[in-house]
Amino acid sequence: MDKRDPFRHNVLTSGHRACSGCGEAMAARMVTDLIGPDAIYINATGCLQVFTTHNQQSAWQAPWIHSVFANAAAVASGVEAALRAKGKDTPVVVQAGDGGTFDIGLQCLSGMIERGHDVLFVCYDNEAYMNTGVQRSSSTPHAVRTTTSPPGRLSQGKHHLKKDVISIIAAHHMPYAATATIAYFPDLKAKVEKAMRIKGPRFLQILSPCPLGWVHDSALSVTVSRLAVETGLFPLIELEHGELTGVMRLAEQKPVEEYLRPQGRFKHLFGSKAGAVELRHLQALADARIRRYGLLDADTQWDTACAMQSVRHGRGGYASSMPTSEAVKNDT
Amino acid sequence: MKQLLEGSQAVAEAVRLCRPQVVAAYPITPQTHIIEHLAQQVANGELAAEFINAESEFGAASIVLGAVAGGARAFTATASQGLLLMTEVLYNIAGLRLPVVMVCANRAVGAPINIFSDHQDSMALRDAGWIQLYVESNQEAVDTLIQAYRIAEACELPVMVCMDGFFLTHTFESVDLPTQAAVDDFLPPFHFVRTLDPADPMTLGGGSEADNYQEYRSAQQAAVEDAQPVIEAFDAEFDDRFGRAHGGLLQAYRLDGAETALLGMGSLMGAVRDVVDKLRDRGQAVGALRLRCFRPFPAQALVRYLSGVQRIIVLEKAISIGAGGILASELRAALHQAGMMTPVESVIGGLGGRDLTPQVIESVFHETSRDEMGATFRFAPDHVMPDETDHG
Amino acid sequence: MTPKLDIEPGSSTAYHTGDWRTRQPVYRNKWPPCSQTCPASEDIQAWLALATEQHWQAAWQKLTERNPFPATMGRICYHACESACNRKHLDSAVNIHAMERYLGDRAITRKWSHKPVCDTPQTQRVAIVGAGPAGLSCAFQLARHGYPVTIFDAQAVPGGTLYSAIPDYRLPKSVLASEIDAILALGIELRLNSRVGKEISESDLRDQFDAVFLAIGSQRPRQYPGKESSRHRVMSGLEFLHRLNRGEQIALLSERKPKHVAVVGGGNTAIDVARCIRRLGAEVTVICAQDSHGNHHRELGTEMPASLQEVIEAETEGVQFIYRAGIRRLVRSGEHLSGIEIAHVDQVYDRHGDFNPVLFDGTEEFVPAGLAIFAIGQETDWQGLEQLSQSTQADGVWLGGDAVSKSKLAATAVGSGYQAAMSIMADLKGEPFVFDTHKKAQITFRQMSLHYYPKQSRHEGEVSEQRLDGFNEVETGLLDDDATHEARRCLSCGVCFMCDNCWHFCPDAAVIKKAGGYGIDDDYCKGCGICAQECPCGHIDMERLTG
Amino acid sequence: MSVFHEIRFHGRGGQGTVSAAALMALAAFEDGFESQAFPKFGSERRGAPVEAYVRISSTMIRAHNQVYAPDAVVIQDAGLLRSEALLRGLKRGGLIILNGEQNPDSESRDFRWICLPASQIGERHLGRSLPNTVLLGALAASTEWVSPGALEQAVTKLLASKGETLIKANIAALREGVGFITQAEEVVA
């Protein structure tokens, strides 16, 4: 329990130096609060590490370690092995960005999964190297502007496709791999809780918008990540031992343009012939993902509309006072 | 009890006696036999440790980093390219002040690729913040490994035990393995204050900026410097308990009254002793000084040992490309700082597994210094068949 | 100093990222559109919120703070609240009137009684003229606050227009009677058959009471302005309804029963009349000068005033409508009325905004009718109140209800009675009166995030199959389960319902949850605006920081 | 009395050359000497030429250099004579134990040649043409640097994990190697 807020742990507490509206900070707060302080957190180098630890100040309220960029999964393997050797079952959780997962960290991650370490690896996917100033990563989607995939006379942004890392991970025949976003907290919660009930290597890829790198209003981080799902560009899926076991159905498919418009990283695509081709390409990519995962017709109770629903914890009503207990009793 | 064991096995037995809880490694010649033995010990139930087959040396180093931070005594071993692949993590382990112990089965670094022994790999890591102990024999490897855990855990510093690949790792020779009880008496159970534990949460490896990074480094430098008396004390205590000492920081051989000192590290020093004996028998005033502890660099002790000699020959199996001998350079700096102008001849040899035979060592002694030619070092001559030289 | 290798957990809180902020979130309740449009200013959201948790009696109490006629209003009010409901942009409006009726019916069935607000009896006496919705509403508020109240009414039955002008199929008399009884049970003295100027004089009122509230309604129908001398087979809508409500329905059309009846007017009274006539077995045509719903010229504001729901019900029951039609003359053959000549209306209102239709020549048509009923508005009859009606609040006289309102809605009358009571009490206490303060802020669906609400179909009462067989209620009330679910459809526009979105989504843990709400930790809030963006109900505003 | 012997073993990968050196060193150790055994440094490839070295000494062995002037050379595969300088550095009067029918180099009078069909003998005992223990038996018997008993102990120790049958077979092969020398000596005598 946090001393400022009795209703939560605040494993990642205030005073961290993430940009205003940071999707990764939000995602990490959600995930770590769901897991709680009785776990050991290993962090790869990246924004999350940089903005949470600064000159003798730490925003973490759980045991936390950062080593280097590429090795978070291996450090976690070591921590988990140490706990196993000591007969403890403290959960071990890795947090890494897409660079530390898709690119430089992939080898250690693969090793960790192959060896079956009882570790939850969480990738906060913001689709570029944001920490160093928005350079493209293998997670950067097609046609996105970054500082190393700039549009120009001969280019419409990134030439290559976003790496399908969840399939790579799931191909390890591992117990649980899933995608999630900050926009659907109930879904994210269900996935984190499910992951924490399973033993062995587990993987969560959480789309976490970066207002700086995606060039959108800082208030839109949740909105934009919701649109990524609703357009079909970022399917929310669960894979167990390599098999697709869960899909979040789309209540309705939205055109990709709704997702692309609010983001400056796609701005160059609007208003030119070459850009229009890429817009059609992106739409086709969304359509293909929808077909691949059956996002419109999946046989599931879970769809984007029901996963959004707010739960009433209190009472609305202007100036309404709590009912007196007498009033409640009288109603017989 | 004395046994005839392959060096790798001897070290693996010593590791077992230290009761590590996590062993992680990635195979690379000539380290392979060490981890194969450890894997077998775990498989046989002789060693109660988690044996983690890492996906790379980078991973292996990271795993032991995590293991120690997670509160377990850990071990890894590597060599050459593997050590360099670990580099980033090794600096990190040192910066985090984690008491990791590793063996470097010293091997050359490519290109061209070469699996044979020299010291270029571990010397490249000399600035990483690790204590580096270079051993001469398999017995010393065994004893030093046990001491290494004691040193690492007392100083909160990582220790690299450097043993020459093949020359030691693949050589069967007699080794006296201590008993488990004796090692348990010498080495207390693992306890590390900065263990990741929800009961006492702490943040390790956080970011720093210009306003305190230098202070971290300064503290680290002081800690490594301060390890010198600790290394000496534990070697002395080891001697008390086990009847064997290895010189602490450095080991002199027939240096009394010597005019010339041959300085070097590792397994080549056995042959150097043989050469010293031979030359002494012929009336040459020569002695040897073996540097066991390269990091921390025992400048004062070196100056003290070498204050009486007129000529110093540094034989080393590594080169700092573009500069020359590394050990020689550091020694010159130490002497200069002490106001001594003793000439230091820097001889680089034994690279890529080339055997520094007694004949070569002797010829180095007989060669004249080339200082007047302006060179700061020279390469040792190639080995010549004994038939063609002195046969007596 | 040697820096530490292990950093203190949570030590980042020493750094106050709140300094980065240029905008700040503010939790601010908005007055929702339902309440905004409710003529009685009911806090609809509040009582629906209580109903979501099945605190039925508390919900009823909350409702009756403003309107002591939930069972009545739930039936007859044209629920402007529902037209304004933001939920219609998601699926369909919350069935507020059915909820209101449900609570009212529940109160009647369980015989709930109104609780006084103040136990200390007041000594200043208040007289109220007119036992209609305005007078009873005012009396209710005053009595709750401990004032002795006496109501004078010329009629033999209380209820005013509610009693006399609402057909039974919309409001059973027993329902109205129960609610009036519950109001009177607060200790109100009711003097029936007491017309001011006859049974009691104006001066007596002034002498015996500290304050007088005139809520005499608009009982006198506006007459057809035509020049015809004969009134045969022509009557006003109010007269028709009064006679019907007095039990004259059989006699009304029995003598040479006309097959066709024309009802002139576009208001709710016209619809009531038309629907009653259907129940009496005749064909009926409503002639309306305005446009039909959804087909009007917005800029001119020419939509017919009658409630859409009522029009739909009427159409369902077979009522015919002719829009944009004005009356040229009544067509008679002798005394006998054969029909009405109508013509196209070009302009409904004149430039002063008064009803003054311009008819185009050459567009005349004939509508057959054996009876013409004019429901074209009503006026107040100030007879016997000549002096008081000229008085002001400074003289201790208040005016309210239909007599002074343009809309002539029962709910407006209720609201007017409430305002009068509040004003009277303030005046008697010598305090300044402040008109409803919480109507300032408003919220539209654009300020909300409707995707956070699940789509749910609206719950309705059941509609009788044999609706034209008599004057029984057309619609039944909601079932208990449906009522709960319908209450939960309320979006709680602009008012926090503690969904936790702001709390979950804050990247900086700057939203602090407390018992009963949230707060912003100014030390850490960076002002990103996500909380406001993702607040389902638009409760959070972002404000630019100045200075 | 000061003792110092250096031996070089030649063979091919898979013939047990390094094991032979280790067995020899272990036997010497069992006999109370200091000893060393190590391969010529290189990666192990089946079929490729392999070298291993042994030092036996009455005092501590400090040097870790390779052996350049052996007192004896053991050749596990006569075919290697064609391509390798197997006798390089062999001391004058040094011993050559050759797995083969006869001395292929009648010119080399400086050395003492012992040739025996070790592969066939090994095959008989081990079911596989492994000459190493046979040759070790011959080396021990012809030099007396180590005792046959110590060699048997070494075999028992080093092959402990491989099972009783293999140990017995190897000891039998070793004994036949010893017997090959002693019988020959008896004949000579």
C-alpha cells in the first residue's frame, strides 16, 4: 500500500521524469501495480529505466535492477535461478522496450524462454527508440517517420514492416504470450493476472504510445492506442504453447486513417500520391491482420466494446448525499 | 588429498567446494572442460546448483549478475571472444559492485581467430573494475578460486581468476584438493547486503549524471585499491589453514641479490623459474617476480620488490596495439612515480599460443636492450628446437 | 559524499514534476442536460444514481425534493429531459419518465410519506390560491419546512388541470389523489370550493396570511377568433376534457354522433383531445398550423409544440394530422356543422414572435367534421383577484404556475411552485433569495467519451393491446429488474461515478483515490490531460495555468 | 635419485591418444612421482593427427611448455610416419613404441624401436582397434618408468565411469602389451 494513495501499491510511484502523457509510464504503472511489490523487477535500458531512476532517486517501490540494454532477460534468468536455488518463489518480471525486446534483447529473451525460466517478460512497445530521440526499431510500423527513417524525395518513411515478434516468441512453444494495450485496462488486467497464474516463461507485448515519437497530443495516448486496436493494426491476442487461444474481437472495424490522422509520424502520408499508396498499404495490412486473427468474427465474448466498459464504483448525481441507512431500511 | 587432475576438472572441483548456487556459462574453447565438469557434477547431484546453459557469454554474464543480485553465490567461466562479448556486462557487474567470481581460461582474440593461450582477452578487461588474479599452476588455480570468493564477498567486488588456456586448463597435474569442511570453514555462507528482496526493496543500477558519476567511480577505485591488503590477508590465512600460499599480490623467486628481474604473469612463470635456476647455477644474478594480482595494480609492492635490481625484463603475453606492453607500461609508471629510473625491457611473446620455452626466455635474458633504438618494447624470438641450441 | 549503490525506494517523490505543468485537471460537476431541461429542475441524475443501487426510497426522496408528483409526472410529463439526454447519441435516451413513474408508484404502493426537512414549526402563515401542481408544489415545500399553509381552490377536487384536463388513459385519478394525499399529509390545510372574491375575500387573505401565492392556472380557453355567431358543435379542448373528466364522456357525442371530428391546434391539449375522441369511437383530424416533428424549418422554430411521443401515440391510435394548415371558416349547412375550410399557412409567427398565421389564397381545402374542437391555448381568469394580481413580492404576493408561464406544462408549474416557496421562505426569513445556482455548467456528449459505456437497449413499460377500448392506462410501469437496469443506463453526464479511469490512466500516479472521490496531487501532475480525455462523463476539465 | 622423463604420444583423433598420455601420467602419480599430461593444443577432430605429452619427475614440475626433446615417442598409427615428423627432437637413444609390424625406418639407428600389432591386440580385447592401452603396457614394460600395477590402477581410476567390463578389457590389453615386451626379453635373454 502506498503512503499517498491507500488504494494502490504505486510500485512505480510519482516523481519519475517521463514525458507528459507517457504511454510507457502508464503501462508500467498498470502492470507493476497489478503484480504488486512482492516481486523482483528487472529493467532493460530504455526510457522506463532512465525516467524512473535519476541521480540517487528512484520511482520504484519494489526490488528493481537495471543492468544493460540487451540483457534484461538473462539477468532475470539469473535472479530466478537464484530464487530457485534458495527455495523462494518470488515472481520475477522483466520490463523492456521494443528495442530491448525486438532487437538487441531478442537473443537473451529467446534463451530465457527456451530454458523455461519462470519469468514474466513485459515489452512496452512504443515502436521506436524513443529514449535516444526517435530512431526506428524493428518494431516501427511501415511508413512511419522516425529520425532514421525520414520521408524524403525517395522515401515515405520506414521501408520495412513491423516485426511480428509475438509470433517469434510464441514459436518457442511457451506457456503464454499475449498482446495488450493501455487502452483496455480490463483486458490488460486479465492478461497480467493470467500470466501471473502460469508458471514458466510468459510474454506480454503492450502497445504504449509515445506522444513525443508518435507526435500526438499528450492527452491522446489512450485514445490512439485504442484506435490501433479498433482499426485492426494491433490485434489483441493470446497464444498458449504456440496456439492462438484468445482474440479480442472488434465490435466494428475503423478505417486506419482514424488511427493515423492524430499522429504526426504519419503526417507525410497525407496529401501526396506516394503517401496515398502507403495509406492503402497500411489499410491492407490492417485488413490482413483482421483476416489472420478473425478479429471481426472470432468466437469470443470479449470484444473491443465490452472491454472498454467503465465500471461504476460510486454514485453520480449532482449534490447528492449518501442515502441514510434509515432510508435504505425503510424500503421494504 | 593430492590427485592427478586435468586443470579444468581441478577448477570445477574447487568451484564445487565453494558451493555456488547458480552456474551459468556458454561454451568456448578452452573453457569448455570446466563447465562440462560442472554440468556433470550437477547431473550427478554432487553440486546443488542451478546450472544455466546461457545462449551466449553475454547472457551468461548477465545471468550471474542477476543471480548474485538475487542473493545467490554464482560462477561463470569464459575466454577470448566470449570475454569480450561479456564486456558490457562485466563493467556493469563491477559498477554494481556484485561479488561475482569467474574464471577466464585465457585465450587469444581474433582476427585471425586463434584458440590458443595468451593474455590479450583478460588484459582488455583490465579497466572494467574487476580484481584480476593470474595463476601459475592448477594448484594455484584451485586455491585462488576459493580465495576469490572470499575476496569478492568481503570487498563487494567481482574477481576474475585468469588461468592460461590449455597450458593449465588441459593439463593433468597433481593438485591437492581441500576438503569440503575446510573450505566451509574458510569461506562463510554467501551473504550479500544488496540482495533483491521484496522484504527490503531497493533500486539497483539507477541512472546517474555528471553530478555524481565521478563519485561512483572514485568510490569504486578506492574499493579496488583497498582490496590489496584483503587479497594478501586471505592468502596468508589460506596458508595457515591449508599450508599453501601463492604470494598474495606477487611472488618473488630468487630475487635476493639479483641484478636482473624477470617479471611476468601466469603459467609461463614456471619455465621462468627453471631458467632462473639454470642461470643462477651459472652464476648470473637473476631472479623472477611473478605478478599474481594485476588488478588492483600493486605499484608500491612492485617498487619495493624491484628496488634492488638494475635491469627489469617484463615478459608478457599481451599487447596494447599502438602502444606495446601493458604490464611494462604500468610498471614504468610505478617506478617513475617512485623516482626510480631502472630500465624496463618490455618483451611481448607467447601470443596466440606460441610456447615461451625456457630457451626463448633465456635468449630474452641474453639479448641486449633495444632502448637506445627508441622502441618501447620488442617481441620475443620464435622458439628454436632445442637440438639447434644449447643441448646441455 | 560517496553516492549509494542502492537507491531508496520511492525516493523520486522528492522531485516534484508538478512544476512541469502548464495545464491542470479540475474535477468539476456539470449540471447535466436532463436536469437542465427539466422544468421542475429535478436532480434526475442524482435520483437515478440512487436507483442504480436500488436505494429506492432515497431515490424517491431525492426526486421529491423538487417534485412531489413523480407518479403523476412520470405519466404525463412530456419529458424534455429525455430529448436532451446525451445517451441518445450512444443508443437511446434513458427512460427517465418511466423511472420517475416507477419511483412514484413504488411510493404509493408502499405508502411512503414525505419527511419534513425542518422539525421546528414556523409561525408565519402562507396562503396559496389554487390546488393545482404549482400551488401544491409550493405548499409541499413550505410545509416540509414547517410553515403553516392553507390552500384555497374554487373546485371541489384538488389537482387543478391535472385533475380536470388530463384524460384517464394518461393519468388515473387514483394516482393523482394518492400523491396529493401524501402532500397534504404534511399538515396542509385545504379549503375546496373556496373562490377568492366569493368564499374568501382578497383582504382576508392579506390580513390572515403573511404571504400569498397565486397559482390559479389558466382555466379559460382561448376562443376561436372566427366571426361566426353560432357556437353549435364547436367547443374548446379544455371544456371537452373537463366534461370528459367529470364523467360526461358518454353524453358528449351521443346526440347525433358525428363520424368526423376536427381538432384545431398543435399543442398537447389538441393531442389529448384527439386521442380521447378516438376512444369514443370517432375519426379525428388534427389541424395544426405548424410543421410536423423533424420536418420543420429550424430557423423559424415552427415545430408543433406537442410532444413527439404523444403525436406518435396518436398516430398509432389512428389520429389524422394536417400540418401547416390554418382555419378560413367553419362550413355549416344551417346549424349543422359539415366541416372546416382550411388553407396553407405560410408564416406561423409574426415578427414579435406571436402566433399570427398568414394564409395563402387559393390553397383552400375542406375537412369534413361534425364537431370542431379548438385547442388553441388558454388564458388566466383573474376575476376576484383584481387587486392581488397587481401586487408584487414586496407586498407579500407571489404569482406562479400556468397563470404566468408560457409553456403551460405541469412540470413548469411544479418548478414554479418550488421557486415561489423558496422565495417566500427567504423573504419571510429576511434572507436574499438565490435562484437555483447549479444550473450554470452544462455538458454535451462531445465532452464525453461515450465508448466507455456499453450499448444497452432502453427498457419500456408494456403497452396495452386494447388501448382504444376505453380510458384505461395505455402503458404499464417498469418491472423491478428493468427499473434497476434502466437507472444504470444513466451516463452520469458531467458527474463522477468513480469508474477509476483517471486513476488508472494517470501515468504519474498523480490522481489520488479517496473514500468517495479523487484528488489531484499537484506535486506530480504534469498536466498531460489524459484523465480529462478519458473521463467517460466529462467530469474533468483542463484549465490553462496562468502566471 | 632424480628422475625426469618426457614422452610424446602421436595418434589420430578417436584413438585415445590424450587418454594414453593421461593414463601414463596418472600411473606415474600412483607410483609417487610428479607428473603432467596434456595434449598438443588444438581443437579435437576425429581422424586428424593428435599429439599429447607426458612429463614424469621426482620433483615438482613447474614448466608448462610443450615437450620438444622427448625421451620416448609413442606412435599409435604407423600411417602418421608418412606425413608427420614424429621423431623430431627425440633424444639420441630414445625409445619409439610403434603400433605396427616392423620398423619402417631402418636408417634410424639412433633410436630404440619397439613395434607391436597393438590395434589387433586391442581389437581382440576391446572389440575395437584401440591400441592405446596395449602400447602403454609395452611402454611401461620397456622403460620401467611406471609399474604395470600403477598403470592398471590408472586404468581403473580413469575409466571408472565407463564400467567394469571395459576396465577389465583394457587391463587385459595392457597386460598383453606388457607381455609382448617381457616375452621378447625372455627370448633375447
